[in-house]
Amino acid sequence: MLVERKRSHIEDRVHRACGALRHARLMAAEEAMGLLSAVRLGVLLGLLEEPALLCVHELMLLVQPAHLQRAAGRELSQKERRSARADLIRARLRAP
């Protein structure tokens, strides 16, 4: 019912989230989770064909601070994590 009544609002939110995720150079963990959640909703509602739901779920895990630091092999500052998070998301969401 929400999709029927607020379709354009939901579509706008989902597509804005995609744009932010695909182009941001710095991304806080909380912001990333909110945007990924919007993209997940878009995939589940059939508003988006890409990215795959599995990719969104993986990113929701991999953008967490501990996972970023593990991938880097060292402790990262907040600024380094924000940059690494945005880099990871852009790489994973890059068009094939």
C-alpha cells in the first residue's frame, strides 16, 4: 500500500541512494547503512535490477569499521575508514 501511495517518493529515495553510493568519496558507517537499506528496499520492491541483493547484503557487512580495518590489515583512522568505505562501495557498485 505504501508503494502505491508514495511510489514517486520511494523511487526518488532509492535512486538518490544509488547515486550517493556510486559517487561519494567519503562515507560514514551510519550513512552507508541508511543508503544501502534504501537500495535494498528498491531491489526488494523491483524498482532496481542492479545491484544484486547479495551484493547489498555483503556491503552491509563489509562497510563496518572492523571489516574495513581487517581488509586493510591495520587500524584505520576515522577519515581513512570513511575513504576506504566509499572506495569499497564504489568498486562493488561499479557498472560492469
